[in-house]
Amino acid sequence: MASLIIERARAALKNAFVGDALAMPVHWFYNPADIYKAFPLGIEQFEDAPSFHPSSIMSLHSTQKGGRANKASASQKEIVGEVILKGKRQYWGKDNVHYHQGMKAGENTLNAHCARIVLTCALKSYDANEFLNQYISFMRADEPSHPDTYAESYHRGFFANLVQGIPAEKCGAVTHDTASIGAFVSVTPLAIVEAAKNTALSDIKHLCREHLYLTHPDESLASVCNYYVGLIYKLVHRQDESPKDILEEIASKSAGVDLAELKAKNKSDIEVVGRMYSPACYISDAWPAVLYFAYRYADNPKRALIANTNVGGDNVHRGFVLGAILGLIHGAEITPWFSELTDAKKLNSLIDSLAEE
């Protein structure tokens, strides 16, 4: 059983990065027709980010703090360009610039790179201060060691607070989209590693809640996070229980969704994630959307990630979480996609260090 647990955990971590990279080129495309305009067959493999983004509102986001832009304040420091994302400020404030402009097929987004920091900390023995130190150093580097252009609200809000002298552990900012699926990208490796180490579920929930609050202080989000951690734990440690039964139970308790009934209706993915549920980042819709894809395509991880990608919206962050869930279900990396990731060798070395205790 111990080796099976490690197998599942490693697969989950690997497939999470696959889900992120697959969706990157069409991240926040809110009209699925635009996806097929840019990629006539939809996304079926890793692709470069196109230069034109039809739904981009990066020009409306604040470069001085989290959230949307108000009139720039002369007294406030520019966060984008001066504190984080050095060398990328010129891409903000322009229409139709891709959030991940310039990124190449198989590259991972900023949040996935931050998840690698969490993973590194978790593989040793997670310490919040160590995570914060690594996160701050990584984000403030003069030469960024990630390829991304965009930073979500939570990054900008965190560093806006930090430059004002607020202690790092209290820099988590509250904006209109704090309760978002992007928060779970960072939680995922911590929950998986701790579950693989046989840490008690109650302790993992407590640890993940504390970690979540460092960047996403929101009680409603923390409540869903508890269910997500519970799902990870159950899938890691299951013996005879069906993964779909576990998904059904979690969906019913956390989101009031009957997954079997929803699947039986045989709606198209766009009807479910696009009409029933918004494809946006907000956890109230993104969480049931992830559970839906995991359940509907439980037997076909590739198809699950492709389906999630091609409905658009916040497909990158849903994809990271979905990839992790699929890895736990199947205990195998998605081939050949994982080996095609730009950082496959580095990720493989890191993830394979998760060994039996």
C-alpha cells in the first residue's frame, strides 16, 4: 500500500503541471468560439500562447495593488515592473495582450512555479516562514526565473502590503477575487505530500488552511479547501472504494451537486461549464466544474484535461487541480505530455524525491 500511495502522489503532482501547461495558450478565453478560431481543432496538445487575446482585460488590472485599476496614485509604488515581474510592465495597460504573452508550448504559468516552491518546502518539512522567504525572493528576483507576464490579484496585493512594511505573514490581501480556484494551486502540493507522508487528515487541513491564509484570507474559500484536502486524502489512501464514489460524496457535501445525475443528463461540457457554472475563477463555480470534469472523464485523463481547457475561462488553475485529482485516481503520469513539459527534468527530479518514509 505504501508504494501505491507514493505512486499516486507522484502522478498527481506531475499531472497538475500538465493541466496548467495545456490550458495556458487559451487561459481566460471567455468565448469558446475564440479558442477554435485561434486553434481550429481546439487545444489537443501543448501550444505557444498566441499573440492576440480576444478576452484579455489585463489592461484593466492594477499594477499598484490587487484587483482592478483605479486612477494611479503617485504615492503608491508600482508593484508590477518595480517589485515583481521585472521587465514585464510594458505589456500591461494595452488591449488584447495575452496574459502569458511570449510563453512557449509546455511552459508553466506563474502560479505553477509558485506551487513548485510549496512542493520544495513540503518535501523537507513545511515551514510557513521558509515558504514566505522563498516566495518573496522568487517573486522579487531582478531576473525572473519564470516566463510569465501576468500576476493574479493575490500576488500584487501581497507585495503592495509588503512594501508598506506589513509583516509577510499578514500580507495576504482581500480583493474581489480572493475566493478563487487559483488558491488551490498552491495548496495542492502541500496536501498531496502530507497525505503521502501519512500525516493525520485533521493536521493536513489545519496546515493547508494556515498556508492558504498567507495569500488568500477568505473563510468561504477555506471551507471549500477543507473538502479539497479531504478529497486528496481519500483518493491517496483508498483501498476498495471507487474514486467516483469518493467524488460523488465530496461534490454532494461541498457543492450540493449530484454528479451521477448531472452526467446522466448528457449535456455538453459548454452547457455545464459555461451556462450552469461560470468558467471564471470564483470558487463557487470553479470547484463544482473541476469535480464535474473529474467525474465525467474519470476513465480518460487526457480527455478530461482537453475538455477543461476548451471551455475556456480560468482553465489553467482548474487544470492544475483537475490534473492532480486525475493523477490520484490513476496513479500514472499522462504520457507523453509530462515529458514534453519545458521543466520536465527538474520537476521529475523534485517529485521523484517523494519517497517512502
